[in-house]
Amino acid sequence: MTATIAAVTPAAAAPAKRRRLRFVANPKAATGLVVLAFFCLIAIIGPWIAPYDPSARSDDLIQAPSGKHWFGTTHLGQDIFSQVLVGTRGVMFVGLLAGLVATALSILIGVSAGFLGGAADDGLSALSNVFLVIPALPLIIIVASTIPSAGDLMVALVIGFTSWAWGARVLRAQTLSLRRRDYVEAARATGESTWRIITFEIMPNLTAIIASGFVGTVIFAVMSEITLAFIGISTISEWNWGTILFWAQSQQALAQGAWWWFVPAGLAIAVLGTALSLVNFGIDEFVSPRLRSSGHTRVKTKDGRSVRMRVGFTPVLSSREPVTPVVRARAEEEVA
């Protein structure tokens, strides 16, 4: 019996290992994670590897990209490549911190409201409804204009404390559908504590929703931070990608033909947003077998034809199978 168990164990462990690596093996998720890790690395070491002080002036005024200045210079001779490197830290700090704060609050309030029910559910739901109608961006503008010294930390906290309500509502709805499942009732019958049931029985089934909410909040926080800097609300003494765009717009970089002044920061914003979206798509495909098999499931019809199933579309004939005259005639009749 021992030999049989030893022979079966590796075979049983292989599928479990494949399941753990399935998310990383997803091309969308892998690409998004690599790009996101690159930006996090630049945020950490950017100020150290920047070739120049981003605020230092020089005689190279509005110079195009060259070997000396990879991304060109501004109207004051400042190195744009150094500004992009140094500005990455503020953008990533605000995005990740706001995402963590909003996600933690949505989990705490949403899951608690859905699982506890009763008066606790009513009170926490009312609190969520109040924060749903609070406009985050105008509030950030008011705080930033009222407190001149408001930096990235204040902006991140304001975004985090005003962006958790939607995630809490979604988590509450999902928790309501999970709390009466058989495995939850079994855990309750064995005497497990409420918070242990929430942590080990409910939370693992909410991983995809939590991750999606975190990614969405990070995207919103990044765009809010850049928007505040671009319109000149937040302090312009601290470099980020929005600050670069602010100075490019205020000095008429487009009219002067200085495309290198705003293109690098714009591309960095687009690439970061794409990476976060790819991670979100990868999470959706990881938890949804229907999305994961989209476009790969092939079935046979009664007449022997091969049909490829696609999510959101009607079954279509496989391009590998020849279209018979009968099928072509039917299609022409339907079009007519």
C-alpha cells in the first residue's frame, strides 16, 4: 500500500502545481506583472539612477533627444529622462497606497455586512451608500487647494478613503450568496468562530473580486494624481508624470514642436494603465473557466460539422472545415 501511495502522490501533485502556475502562465497576466514590476523597480531606484537632477537647469534649452539627454530637455534645460524616472515614485506610491487602503476598507465593511446581517448589515450598508455619493476627485481638489503642503500621502489617503464603497457593495452581495453554502454551514456547525469562517471559508472565494477592485482603484488613483498635477492643483515642486505634462502644456510644447516633452510621460501613463488592465484580464480568465476556454472549445454538430464556441457570440463554423454548397445556400437565403 505504501508503494501505491508513493506512486500516486507525484501524479496528484502535478495538477495542483499546474493550477498554482496557471495565473502566471497566462500571457496577459504575465505581461502585465512584468511591466508592473518594472515600474515598481523604477519607482524604487529611479532617483538613484537618474543621470541629472530633474530640477537642475542647463544651457541646453529645448533640445531634442540625444546621447546626452535621452528624452530631450525643457525650456529651462532640465533633463526630461531624469524627470520621468524620478516622477515614477510619486505615481506608483499614490496608486498602490490608495489601492491598499480602499481594498482593506471594502473587505472589512463589505464582507462584514454581508456575513453578519441584521443591524450590522443595515448600518454598514448605510455607510457605504453615503460614501458612494461623495465625489472623490472634487474632494481631492478641495483638500489639495486648502492644504498647500498636501503631498502624495494626503492625496493617496483621500483617494483610498473615498473609493472603497463600490467594492464594498460588490463584496457584500457576493458574501450574501456564499454565507448559506453547505461548506460554510458545516464550518459553523463544527463550532468555528465567525472571523475564522470569514477568513478561511468566505475570503478565498472572493479573491478575484478583491483583486479586480484593487487594480481598478490603482488605475483611478494614478489618473487622479496625474490629473491634479496636470491642472496645477497639487504641488508642482514634486516631480511626477502629471507635473511634466503641466509644464509642457503651460510652455506650449506642442506649438513649439517639442514632442519629446510630453510623449515620454504620456507613453508611461499608457503603458502602466495597459499593464494594470492586462493583470485584471488575467485574473478574470484565471477564475472563470468560461473565459479561459473562450475561442478554444470545439464541438461537433449533428451533421458532423465542427463549430468553435466563443463567449458573447453565436457558434461559428470552423475555418478549417469546408463550407458545403448546402450551408452556403442557407446563408444566402438568410441574408436575402
